[in-house]
Amino acid sequence: MKLQKLMWIAWPAFLVAGLLEMLVFAMVDPQDLHWFGQPLDLSRQGIYTLAFFVFWGVTMLSSALTTLLALSPFELNACPLSASDRPEGCPKQDGCS
């Protein structure tokens, strides 16, 4: 289930990062970019690669937040321990999982 949720996050973010890459660099020449007033010492391909991973990371955060907000309160607050492994005084009842 965790691998499925990871793919819900990574795959759409990958597609959006590719789209953002095309849109941004259709209008911006990578050699014209500056960082704190200094030109970047990377090749065009290096800037494309770095920008893609930045776009992918940001869109993965967005997808992860969406996945987190889609959880029901029962999924979010479920105790990860079985009833026999719960510590003494645990507020979760024995019948709850």
C-alpha cells in the first residue's frame, strides 16, 4: 500500500515536472540565468537537469500534501500497534485497530 501511495505522489509529479521544464525553457535561455548576480557555471544540459529535479521535488511535495489531506481521520489516527503490543494506559481500546 505504501508503494502505491508513493507512486500516487511520484508519477504525477514527474509528469508535471516535465511539462514545467518544457514551458519554462521554451521562454528562458539557461545561459541567461543568474544566481545572486553571478552567472551559473553549469552547461545548458546541467541547468535543464537541475531545474527538472527542483520542479519534480516541488511537485512531489504538492502531491504528498494532497495524499496526506485525502486520508480519513480513522486512517490518520489509527494506532500502528496491535492490541497486545500497546503499552499500559494506551487510550486505544482493545477492539480498535
